[in-house]
Amino acid sequence: MTCLLAGLTLTFFSWNAVRPVRGLLLGPSFAAATFAAELGLVLALVSLASGAAFYTYGAAQSAPGLAGLALHGLAFAGAALLEVRALSAVGIATTTLRELGPLTVPARLSWRARPVALWHGGVERIDDLQYGPAGARNRVDLYRPRGVTAPRPVLLQLHGGAWVFGSKRVQARPLMLHLAAAGWVCAPITYRLAPRAQWPAQLDDSRLALRWLIEHVAEYGGDPTRIVVTGGSAGGHLAAMLALTESQHVAGCAPFYAPTDLATLFGAFGRDPAASWICRSTFGCATDARDALDAASPLHHVHANAPPFFVVHGTADNLVPVEQARSFVKALSAVSTSPVLYAELPGAVHAFDVFRGPRTMATVAAVHRFAEWAASRPRPSPVTHQADRPA
């Protein structure tokens, strides 16, 4: 029976990550897929070792044991498919940037031995600098190369968490450690959260952090004229909104799996209680909230003077459907005079970049290339546009 339960568990982890579900199982499906999707090789080895151990101890002598061994094989097949999908994204993430011309940043994929990014010996962190008046919710850390001297380009990172939770210490660690080791100053922030602080408090804090960096990052080795903005999920939404409404101060934007059309997103979840609560708590959704949600959606702030964008989204995202990215890229490309690049990653789930799998590290290398290009390009003189003004 133990073999059967182990087989069921491993099969759920592998095949749920292949095709995450929605509906009542959305929460467990998302959590399990985030853990498994980038660790296909690890999951395959665990399935193989577990099946071999159960076989050695006689699992094949009973019907439940045979069923468990069969499920171990099914789990191994699903895990192998996850690994193939992840490896297929490597070329997609990097070739997306071909139109930017020759770039010299190496696309290193040193991920196998350390799937979780904890630290880098060449990076130091300055903790909890205060950028605004909201106490612990207005703080920024600075990751920078040890011994930094010359002004370095800056990455402003906005964490996700559905606008109601999240931490600057958890998300985008692979990206920030990679860039800081390569000579960047990376600045993850906290911001006020709903329901205590409703929209646009989150965007107001992001703007305040941007202005703090412009005024103070030079004191810590950063170049305030070369700021690229990124974030995942709700943080990707904030990054896109910040880049579109403060385009004169942002050199480039790289949003990950970002909700860009909030009315469509929340409408797609129908009567889902969690989505309804987030909508009410963050955006004050009432019976008809389309106008408010449209005003808070990057899709409705696109304009010709937007900075360069590199949009990243996965096809297996069951929290923010990939159609959100497709619609946004299409709308922005139609009006922007700057490049709009899009990497649609097969099999990538929501928050895929928590682990240093092959897909994550290829995306990190691609964002590095994009950010280096965006930070070094000549900046056009800003032209006043309605979308450039704070809401």
C-alpha cells in the first residue's frame, strides 16, 4: 500500500505540472506545479529510485504493489516530459532577442548542482533601506557586486503575491544574484499590501521607490540614469504599469507572467471566492468594476513612448492565462516605437523562476542580455503623453 501511495503522489506532482488544473483544485495544483515543473530531472530520479526500492522490497508480489510500480513508471514519464519541455525553452528564451543585434553577455546555464538560489560569493546585500514613510512596507534591499566602484546599471524588482502578500527576499533570486554578480545593482522592494492599502497604493509605492533610486542609488554604486524594472505576477503587473506611466525614467521593462488585463482576468475566474476577494480587497470591485480594472491594467496604458519591453509568460500558467501576455504584446507592439520582445515558454507554470532549472536560467540569461542592451541604448527625449502622467 505504501508503494501505491508513493506512486500516486509522484504521479500527481509530475502530471499536474504537465497540465495544471483550475477550478476547486487551483490552489493545490499551482503549489505542486511550481515545485515540480522546473525540477523534472530531480522528480524523474526520485521516481526511478523510489520504484527501484519498492521493487527490491517485494512490491511486485501484490496487486497494490504492482499498481504502485506502474504509477512510478507513469510519474517517471511525466517528469521526463517536464525536463524535455524545460530544455526546449532554452532556445526560445535566448533567440527572442536576435533583433537586438550582437550581444556579448554569456548565456551560462550553471544550475544543476544548486536548484535553489540562496547566495553568491561575489555579491553583497545591503538590507532594509527606507525609501518611504510606510515602515516595513517601504523598504529596499540592494544586491551589488563586492567592491563596486563605477556606477552600475540598476534593476528594480517588484515582488508578486496577488497584491495582498509577498516578500522582497523570496522571488527573483536567480535573476538578481546573476545580475549582481555580473555587475548590476539589484533593488527588490516591499510595498503596501491590500486589503489594508487598496490600489493605487501599490503603484504609488513603486513610483516612490523609483524616485528614491533616482535620488540615492548613486551613493551605493548605481547609475540612476540606467534603471530597468522587472517583477513577477502582481509584481510584473506593477513593473509594466510603472514602466508605462514613468517611461521617462525607465530604460526597459521585463515583466514575468503578469496580469495585464484585469477585467478579463477576474472575469475568467467567475465566482471563484479567492479571486473575488482579491478583486474587492485590492481594486474595490463592486458589481461592475470594469472601468476601475481597466484603469489599473497595463493593456489600457500602452503608448508610443513606452520603453523597450521583454515579456515572459508560460503556456502552462493556470493563474494568469498566457492570453494575457499575447494581448498585451499585440497592443503594445502596435503603438510603441521601442522594441517589444516576447518569450512564450512551453510548459512554464506560474512562478516557474523560483527554482534554477534550465528554463529559469535560460530566461535569466535572456533578461540579462535584454537589460544590458536597454540600459546602454541612447535614451530618446521624452515626449509628454497622457499615459506618462501619474494616475
